[in-house]
Amino acid sequence: MAKKIRKIDQGRRDFLRRMGLGAGSAVALMAMEPLNIFAQEKKRVGDPINRMTYRVQHGSGEQISLLGFGMMRLPNDQEEVNRLVDYAIEHGVNYFDTAPMYMGGRSEVLMGNALSRHPREKYYVATKMSNQNSRAWQFDEAKKMYEQSFERLKVDHIDYYLLHGIGGGGMDTLNQRFFDNGLLEFLLKEREAGRIRHLGFSYHGDVRVFDWLLDHQDEYHWDFAQIQMNYLDWRHASIRGGRRNDADAEYLYNKCEKTGVQCVIMEPLRGGALGNVSDEAAEELKALRPNDTPARWGFRWVGTFPNILTTLSGMNRMDHLEENVATFSPLDPCTEAENSLLARIADQMAGVPTIPCTTCAYCMPCPYGVDIPGNFAYYNEAVNKKIIPLPESSASDFASRKKQFAEGYQKALADKGTWANQCQDCEACLPKCPQQIRIPNQLGRIVETLRS
């Protein structure tokens, strides 16, 4: 957790900026900021083929294509993979992601054969320690997996190496996979020796594991973290698959940004679901940008965030590769109005959930005076009484609901010093909550509702 509380004015600016992209409020600043950090490789300036957008890796200064090639599912044909890789490299894609478990190991082989035909400086290789199987928790088995990746990929160093799928099984499994067997210590030494250039992890599961790793950033110096993020999971990951998850993408992204760890994004289209939205949503998107597919909207939303190093897309067809390359060449960041529209579509897809607060008050007192249980109690009451302003409401109904919500809020919390907008995102409340609520993010939902 955060070890010190930031100054109030700076914290509030960070808080408002952080909340903006999720629902379209104060997005103008965020939509502009990425333009200042997009970089074009100097050696390729003037090349009409490559107009790819790049992000700079903080530690090394490497310029990484904002579109990354995810190779989880490839055609089982080397010539076809070669053709896809050649097109990608020719058009500026330089981040290629695989894992030993993908296609039973075949993905690393296909990727290594395709990439090794190009100069090594043209591409960055990402692969993973996929030792989810308990047998591979043994150090010798894990080391064999690691060394085999070098052979399959035909490289003498791996640019981006990940602890694969941390979070599943909680802290006990993390310890068994990486700590008790000395494997993480080995990988840290491999990074120090240069055989691994950047070390990170991909997150799936228990957010306490995610928090623990980032809270120990001073010790492990993670270079990046791979998270699932898209405009639906930003606020509504908790309803994914009909079950509750520990954290929405908003929390994961903000935690990375706060700790100085850049994000690699997986599932930007949520398994393709955001490329096939409802007819009503598709019409709304088309009205603003007639030539853009829903998939391009999803990629543009993700790419607008400044702390993202690359966005992975599994591209096993040339038409998908061509469209995605065009989307990022260069990326056109989403505007405030566009982010607001995507947030409304996400709310329509997911509904408006209540906050799972039992008003136990274990989170109190707040260092900044916020009445956390009081805020959550009123918000949940408004959801249950259906007075929350809903995106699909008519203009008059929306305005009426907003007025009713604001008046009820001011009555329920008469002291302005207890309002949600006083939150400084210090995270002092997080370890105290038995429900593991991402409290600052949920307070931000109330702030947005009041000003939407």
C-alpha cells in the first residue's frame, strides 16, 4: 500500500485525471497527454510504409510499437506465419508475444522461425515462465522451460520475460511457483546478466497477489505488468463471466501508474466481444466515426492511456493485421465525447452495480475526512431506488434523476468535508476493508455521477 500521503492539491489533480477516462469527464487532458509521449523511430522518419505509433520504455528508452503481436493462436503453417510477421515488421510492429504453453510449444517455434529471418534489432521478443503445472514448480523443470524458450525462439536474450498468470491460487501458489524454489531469484540474476532485458508479470486472479508484487516494487523493480483492460472491464470486470472478480481494470491500471510500472494490455476487445457490439451501440459509434469498426474503437480507447507500453492483439489473419496496423498508424486518441460514449455503452452492457459495502466502518477514519460508509450507503440506495442517472435515459429524465441524486446526496451527507471528492487516493483504507473494495475507485464513481 502507499507508504505516504500525497499533498492534497496534487492528489486531487491526480484523482480527477485518473477518473476522467473511464466515463468521459475531464478527458480532454488525458486525451492530449499521450500525443506528447508518442514517438516515431528516428531511423524510419519519412518511411511512407511505417507510420506506427510508439511508446518509450521507461528504463531502456526502447521504442515499442503501441500495437503488439499476440501469438497465442497462429496458423499452423510456417509460410503463413512468415507472411504475417513480415507484414507486421514492415509496418512498424516490433513487439511479439508468446509463451511455452501456447499451441503446446508450437507458437514459440513458429515465431522463432519467422522472426529469425529479420535483423535482431527489428523486433522485441516476449515470452513467459508458464509453470502453472505443479510439476514445473520444481526448479529444474522451470529452468528447462526457460532454456527451451531460447532455443525455440532462436535468440541469445529475451527482451520481455513474464511470470505467467500470477494471482491464480493466491499467495500460496505464488510462493510455490517462484519463491520457495528459488526461481524468482534465478530470473532476477538472469536480468542482471542481460539474458533477460525486462522482467514483469501477467496478472489473472487474486488481486492481493497483484498488490503485493507492486507494493514491493522497490525490491523487485518490475519493468512492466500485463493486465486485461478494455472499456467494459474498466469499471465492469466484476461481472465478467457471471462471477465477481477482485478488481476492475481501472484499479489495475491506476495501481501500475502509481508505482511507475508500465502496462502491457491483453484482451483489449474482451475476447472479441467489443468487436461485435449490439446493433444499437454500433449505430451510435458509426454516427461519430462512419468508417471505424467497433474493434477500432476498442483499440483507440486503450491506446489513449499514457501508461501503456503496448496493446496485444492476436492476429492470425491478414485482414485483421492490416486493420489493426492502420488503427495504430498513427493512433488517433479518443476525444472526451468519444470516451463518454464508450462509457455509456459499457454501462448499458453491464448495468449499474451496487458497491458491496456492509457499512462495517473498518475503513474509518479516513485521513481526509471522507465518510466512506455514508457515501456508499447513499449510492447503493440510489441504485436500488432507480434514481441513478442512466446513460440510456432521455435528456429530461437524465436531468431529473441527476438533480434528485444530487439533492439526496447533499441531504444524506450534510457536511461537504465528508463528500467523495475529498478522497486523495492515499489507499489507507484498502488493507482495512474485509470486502476488498477498491474504495478510491468506487468513490470516484460517485464523483462522476454527481458531475456527469
